[in-house]
Amino acid sequence: MSHSLSHSKWLCKYHIIFTPKYRRKIIYNKYRESIRDILKSLCSYKGIEILEGHLMPDHVHLLLSIPPKYSVSSIMGYLKGKSSLMIFERHANLKYQFGNRHFWSIGYYVSTVGLNEATIRKYIQDQEKEDILHDKLGIKEYNDPFKG
């Protein structure tokens, strides 16, 4: 399902993995629900949809639908930075294990989740039909520049 803004349709899905500092196995136990709730609330503030998410003992897997007005790097900076502050606020005892209020390690892994060719072809065909109707051109007046 694609989303739409005033002049564009978009489907931007990203598979993202990031880890706690020193890859400590801290996420499970008593902090799991708290970290999940923090990440959900931060994503909802920015209009980011969490399509799938798993909190493993030493890393986080997220499948996010991020609006094109945001870069992946800015969203990761936002998620990791704000969630660190919120985690340390809720669990003050962690400040002593993670010095300088850095809960997450530097960096992350990201890969795009693309569409298949048939979907792209259908979108292009539908867009041409929409443009023709919008401009009120007849089918005979429209020549496809990419076909003979």
C-alpha cells in the first residue's frame, strides 16, 4: 500500500538494525517493553509506521515506512538520540552502566525494501492515463516518447 502527499505517492520501506553499546544483552529482560513503547511513541511523533519490529537480546530489527521528507540518517539520529534520553530517564540505574548517556552503539545497518517490476510498470501506466485525463487530451494526441 502506498501513501500519498499532495503531489506524490510514496512507498519507502527500510529494514534497519541497530545495537546497544558494546552489544550488551540488555534489551530483553525488564527493559524490553519500555524500549518498545519508547520506539513506538517516537515513530508516531514523526509519522513513521512500524511495519514489523523485533527486540532481540542484543539488537533491534525494525521494518519502517519513512516518509520521503525525512532521510534515513536523520530518523536514525532522532530515534537513537531521543530513545537514549528517554531510556535513561525511565531507568536511572542504567546511567552507571552506559557512561555519557549513550545507550546505542554508533552506526546502524539499513537496506531498502523495493517493489517488483510489475508494480512499477502498473504505476507508470496508471500515471500516464491519469495525466491524459487531467490534461483532457485525446488518446490520439498522446504519443509515448519511449515507444517507437
